[in-house]
Amino acid sequence: MRTSSVLALVAGCALLLTGCDLFGPKEVNYFPLGVGSTWQYLMLDIRVYPDSTDTLAQDTISIEAKAETQLTSGEKAVLMEVKESGSVDSVYYRTTDDFVLFYEDLDDDEPDTIIKFPLEPDNIWHLDEDILVRVVGQETKTVVAGTYKNCWKLRQTEDGELLLDMWFAPNIGLCLAELDEEYQGIHYIERLELNSVRIK
């Protein structure tokens, strides 16, 4: 999984933007965001053999909604701080009636389209010039942080090749991102799994 994909996925996609009515009724918010909210993820590299499973690597990614801010273009956005392996990155998100947008910095004038509304099965949009995102449907997912029902599953592909599956939980945000590839009977899985969350 490319580092940039993980960032846009985790940071970007995943989490979030305002308390707007993003995915349906106002009582359900798949991108809750309040300053002080935090999400911690386990990054796992897993091999599934016919008779055993090995976890080869593990790291953590922490994300915090730090502050409301303003882009150079004048629009309001949310500053997210992403900590991984001792490094700290800042990224920004903005919502409109039709989109959730991801900005690498305050001057970014070509944001990625993380979400295009409405979210309905088989809706498709471009994340950027190369990556397509499709809404697959809703599922129940169990991760370290708990079991979440009615998660929206979004699938990223590039030139027809699967890049990533992502699940967004009601009132939580991104709970799981995974790439599962099989080769000669072995599953090679890269997983980003919600470990803990605090929503403000």
C-alpha cells in the first residue's frame, strides 16, 4: 500500500470533516469531527497460509483534529495532524454540499475528491486523475476498537486494479482499510484497523 494512498485514505478519506449531514440522516454521521477528536490505527502486514496466519509487521498511526482553519483560497477547512513512525504531517479537509475534499497544504488548489454525494451503492467518482472510488454497500465490521454496523464500504481502483477497500462506521469515521491480494494460495493483506477512538 503506497504511503500516499494510506495518508489520503486515513487522513484524507477517512476522517472527516464537519458535522454536516454527509451520508444520510443527521443523527448518523460517518465523518464526525470536533477539535480534539482522535483516532488511532494499527497498521498490519498479514500473511494467511492454508493452515496458519502470520503478522509480519505492525505500526501505529494517530490522527487528531487539531483546529479549524482557512485555506489560502478563503474556504474554511479542518486541520488534521497525522503521526506515523515518529513523523508528523498536517493535512486539511473541506466539505461542500456535494463533496468531501482533501488538501495536502493550505495552498493546494487541486484537492482530491474523497467523497461525492449522495453515497449510494455503485456511485462512482474520481479521487484524482488516476484513482476511481466506488460505493459497494453497507456491512458490519469488527476491529480492535469494536463492532460497527452499517459501515459504508468504498473501493479504490486504478486502471481496473484494486488499490484499497475502506469501511466508514456511523458516528466514528474510518474503522478499517484493507488490501487483500492472493498469490499461489497465500493471501497478502495490508490492513489499517481502528484501535481506539475519541469523538468530541
